[in-house]
Amino acid sequence: MDHQIHITLPGGKETEVAAGISVGDVLSGRPEKDPGQTVAAKVNGRPVDLNHLLDSDASVEPIDAVSPEGLSILRHSTSHVMAQAVQQLFSGVQVAIGPSIEDGFYYDFEYAEGFTPQDLERIEDRMREIAAADVPFERREVSREEAVEIFRSKGERYKVELISELPAEVETVSLYAQNGYIDLCRGPHIPSTGMIRAFKLLNVAGAYWRGDENNRMLQRIYGTGFATREALEEHLRLLEEAKKRDHRRLGRELDLFQLNEEAGAGLVIWHPKGALLRTIIEDWERKEHLKRGYDIVVGPQILKADLWKRSGHFDHYRENMYFTEVDGQSYGIKPMNCLSHMLIFKSRIRSYRDLPLRYFELGTVHRHEKAGVLHGLMRVRQFTQDDAHILCTPAQLNGEIRAIADFVGYAMGIFGFEYEVEFSTRPENSIGSDQDWELATAALEGALRDSGMTYEVNEGDGAFYGPKIDFKLKDALKRKWQCATIQCDFTLPERFDLNYVGEDGERHRPVMLHRVILGAIERFVGVLIEHYAGAFPLWLSPVQAVVLTVTDNQIPYGQEVRRRLAEAEIRVEGDFRNEKLGYKIREAQMQKTPYMLVIGEREVASGQVSPRQRDGKNLGSIGVEAFVALVREQCKQFK
């Protein structure tokens, strides 16, 4: 190729280069960036390797290792190096899949003996040797038939299966090789293994092939990787901190809840303190919803299967549902609350003057989650959602969506969270007309723009019945958790023939917004536990104060103090055991109790208490009413 092509670089810079030049060579002259940090590039928006050759006019944009996309490419390349190391060290190992994930990467292997922590150290050492060799990642495209033969000759049946199940129209596949190791991959990858400088293998877990418990159990090695050693060390520090904050451990230590196999996997049993914590949150939610014009409703746990078929859940969500039979009639145990709310709307003729109608339910739902994904309170099979459905006219959509977004922002502030926003569009598996999807998409995105909110677009990840806005809160360790959601739905009102009488006297179809603010209460409590490391703010603490007596002589006065505080609606306990005061204080601190009220002979004589904060600070002696006023003052903004 001897002709010139026109290249547009970031910032609008333009240049003429000879056709056949590599993307890496085009980008090599960027003085403002470290070339060693460029892992790949986008050509006309499509990610490619740096050795990709340009043969026509194009826009070229670098992908740097420190960017989210670049970090994902770096981690995926590291997973290939891990697979190479494993196959070099352990004979007979078959490789399955090895993607990058949010905080790192993993690779699944078939290895009957299983990997030990000592094996991970050996694998890490071999990976460092491969990285130090700085061998290139080389891409080539072959026919699917040739690819099958390559992997079949290596005994890699998982790769053969993946290739064989590609759509018939796919005639070629891409392979990547580094120093003799070959893998099936669409890429792109980093230029060479020498860019892998900061990684750590974390643990091994079992994983079913393709997530199906009917398939073979594989060995999954998890790891993480970063562009710099400093970033890796900070991430490992946060992982250690996360272990200390693990809500499952703190749930036991603080006596909040249990998960018991005798009861069943994914089913939470709430102890008194945990149930009280839930109640505090739920009472706050009821109050806030009533202030915002919502009506509280309650629907049944089971509804006839015919309703779930009409809604589309039977065809599009059945694998996540439980079913039962009553009097020969099939019923679905509800995974969502929307059907009952539509039946309430439909119970009588509605006028445009009635709209919007906002139905709120703290509804308990059941979803069939696979055993392998269950995780403490974060992923369970029975949970309660702060679910609401708003039925309104199309003209009211913008205002309602913005009001929900404002509600989410207020709630996140109350509970002490920052958050990010994602907008998810139509998935492949969906119901409804193109026109309805276009209207729903425009409504959500328009409201986001009008609110001036910054958001990321998540293509194809909407609900099967409508696009959605997701609010992802960030905890104290900067981890993101999906909680609040707004979904715009033109389809279910159509399927359930919902209508209202408009100003013109004609029947019109309402639009439905599905939304949650905190999401699943179980998950939200789990996030709260880890965010605060169990030391909840005073207004949220299931026990706000504990009365501690020095000797048995103070028990009568201690009981009176506890009674007076309880009557003042302070959540209080008494510790009147015949134990040393220091022991009682340490135990109360371990329970993360905000205030310890010490009562000795001096407090009895003066009719006062001596509050001690959980951080060890003493407030001196004050009257009981003064302490009540102190607690009320600290909690007043949450009332």
C-alpha cells in the first residue's frame, strides 16, 4: 500500500500517513502521554490491538491502562498469562473461559485435584517469568473449522464447544498466542506481556461450567491487576479492610441475623436487633413516601400463573420464579410486586384528574437464585423491596422521573452514600413495540438531561419490559452497589388493558414507572453494615444506649434510668451483670453501641448518668433528661 490516508486523533488533530501503518505507530508520537501506558486503541470507535494496520481514513483514539476500558484489557491479558502458567505447571489441565471482571479477572479450569494456596504462589511466580520475558500477544484469524482442529488436537473440549455453538454465519474466529500458548479470544490485548507489572492471585472457588449446576464443576482462580504497583497495593489494602467489615461476620457478632442451612439457602432469619434495624429503615421509608404523595398498598404472595403469562414474566422470567399449585390451579410466587398494583388501578374507572397514582409497597418477593451466586444478605432468595409503581399520563412522565431521582438523592444523603447513575437500554430479550421503547427511552433520558445529572449509558441492559435508570451507591471502600432503579414501561399497561378517561372523555393508556429507592432491604442492610463497619449512626442503631452499673447496689437506679429512656423512645438496654465495669464497657464497644451510661454511687446520689461514647470519649455527668435531649438533637434531622 503506497497511498496516503487521513487520520483524526483526539482533540481534533489531523494527520496524513501512509496506508498500512500500525495504530501503535500512529500513536507513538503523543508527547502528552506515557507510551508505555497505551494498551490498545479505538479505530472509528472499535477497540483494536496496537499492531492493527490502517488501510483507510479513520479516527484513532488511544486506550490507556489507567482508563476503565484499558484496565479491563490489561486484566484480560493477565488472565491469558495465568492460563499459560497453569498449563505449564499442571499437566492435563483444560482451560474454559477467563474474562476480566469489575475488580480483576478469573479463569476457569478443569483440574480434578484442585488448586491449593501454595499452587497459587507457584502460578504467580511463573506468571512473573512470562511477564518478564516480554513476549508479544499475536492475533490471527482462522476459519472456525481450523480453530476446532487446533483446540481438539490440544484436548481443549471447552474451546471446541464454544466454537461449535457460534452462529452459523460466523465463518472465522480470532486466536491470540503468546510464546506458544494459544487461546480463543476476540481481543484486543496488550502489545506484550511486559506490560503486566502489578497483579495478585486472590483465591480459588468452584464454578459450574456456564453457571449451570447440571454441568461439571470447574476450578476458578480469581486475581486482580492494575497499571501500577501503587494501585494494586491500595486495592489489596481495601480488600483487607473489606474482610474486617464483612457483613456476614458482623451480622453474627452483633447478633443481627443468621443464614441457616436448616432453614434453606438464601433465606434470612432476623434476630431482634436486626429486625429492629429493618423496622427503623422501613418506618423511615413509609413516612417519606407518605410525604411525597404515595399510597401504601399490600398485595398477595402468590397470583395465578395466567397473570404471569399475561405480564410476560412466564416467558421471560420463569427460570427465576417459584410455582405452586392450589386446588388444581397453578400459581406463581411473586418475584415482583407490579401485578397487584395494576389490579388495584384497574379496580375502578380512573380519570386523568386522579393521575398520577403512586402505589408503594414494602413487598416481600421470592426469586430462584442459583446456589453459587448466593452471598449473605447481598444475594438471597427471599427479600423485601421498597417497591412502587406510578401510573401517569405521558405528559407527567418527566416530572415524576425527576421527582424519583430527587428522592433517591435525598435518601442517599440521609444514609451517607455517594452514588453514580447508569442508563440502560433495550435488551435483546424484550417485549413491547419499537414505538413504546422509543417513547420510554426518550422519557428517561430526557428527564436525566433536564435534571442535569451525569450518567453512563449501559447498552442492552434494560428490563425486558422497559429501559431503566440505575443508581449505584458507593460505600466507604468505594465499592459500587446497585440499589435504586427507575424503569419506564408502556407495555404492561397495554397487556393489562389499563386506561383512564382523559379531558376529551376518551379512554387513554397510562404509562407505568417501576421504581425502588433503597432496593432490596436485605441487600441495603448488608451494604450499611459494611459501610459503617457495624457502627451505625445514632439514629439507625438498634441499641442507642446501654446502662452499665458498677455494682449490684446501683441496679434499682439503673433499671429506673432504663425505664425513663425507653419511655422517651430511646432504644436502650441494661447490663446489670456482676462483672467488672471495664469488661462491660469493652463488650458494649464490641457491640458498637453509641452510648454507654455508667452508673456508680455518685450517679445514684446525684440522679445523673455518665455517658461514654463508643470511641472512648467521656461526656461527664449529666441528667437523664439532658441525655434524652442530646440524643433527640443528634437524631432530629432523621425524624
